[in-house]
Amino acid sequence: MPTAAMSRRRGAAVGEMPVRQRILRAAFSAFMEAGYAETSTLEIARRARVSKRELYALVGDKQEMLAACIRERATRLHAPADLPDPRDRDTLERALVVFGTQLLREITDSTVIAVFRLAIAEAVRAPEVARALHSLGRQTSRAALTAIMTQAQSRGLLSGRPPELAEQFSGLLWGDLMISLLLRITDTPAPREIARRARSAATAFMQLHPDTNQATAAGAPPARKT
């Protein structure tokens, strides 16, 4: 049982946290425990130790709080700063490995999976949860991956429509992992497994899209004598 001194230290730590961050943490924890539809702004204000007036001034209504919670995580789904420039086939494969590793690491995080479960649970009563997750989360990562495919296509490394190429790589990367995580029939993958999965997906993708110039040169039939 916590002592009075421990309680005071915990309260001081909460008070030191920036108020907006405290509100968002309180909102997220309330959404996870009671569901989005059942959570009131009064309950969020109580948990954050702020007035409702302060809550609305710093963040907004409940839907804006939800969007802010998702947006904070979605910023990690952009292409990483150290992403290799896909100048050739080798650097393209490395770029896919780097991007795939980050994507798996961020989305398989237990907090993000909890948001997906929340969106599914609230699909009927509060469809705005799923809409926010789709527009701020899934579309962010898909746009970053499509940009990689567009750049590779412009340099003659790939052929096909970039959105479809992005969809294909995403399918190779995820397989049935997301469904398994949502159903709680598998654990969050360890860093080594995430890296292995990203490498396998990138290798399989490159094999599905061979270098057409090399393939033509290697497979060209010998010239017929006349």
C-alpha cells in the first residue's frame, strides 16, 4: 500500500507534467477503460485534475482529444530520417527494410493495438474513432510508403502503380500478424522478429519485381543465323 510520501511524490509528478499532455493521457486511459462513447469530458477533466473550461481551451471536445491522441502516435509513421535514398535496387531494398522495421515497431506497440481494438469495439456507437484512426494513422503510413514506391518508379527501379506496389509490400510485411495481435493469440513481436519480418518482406517484394533490364539481358535468346 503506498505511503503518504509516495502519494505526494506521485501527485507532484502529475502536477509537473504539461497540462495538455496530462489531459491527453487522462483521455486515452479513460477511453481504454470505459470506451470512447461512455467516457465523459467531466471524467477526463477529473482524471487530469483540470476544469472542463481548461480542458476545452487546451485541447477541445472529446473528438478532438481522440484525434490528438492518435495524431501524437501517427507522427512516428512518417518515413524515418535515416531512410536510404533508393538510387538503385540495393538501396531500394534497404529502404524497404528500414521503413518496414519502423512501421512494424510502431504499430505493434501495445498502445497502438489498443487503439485499433477501441476502434473496432466502438465501430457502431462511435464510428469517428475508426475514421480518425484511418485518416491520421493508416493513411499517414500508406502515404509514406507510396512516396518510396513513386521515387523508385521514377528512377526506373520498379514498374506499376505506386499505390498498388505499396499495398503489395504492406501485405507481405504484415501477413496475418495484425489479426493475431487484435485477437490476442500472439504476443507483440520482439525486435529481432520485427527485423526478420521486414527483411523477408523486402526480399520477397524485390523477387516479385525483378530488374527488367537484367532479366531481359539474361533471358534473351541467341540471335538466329540467316
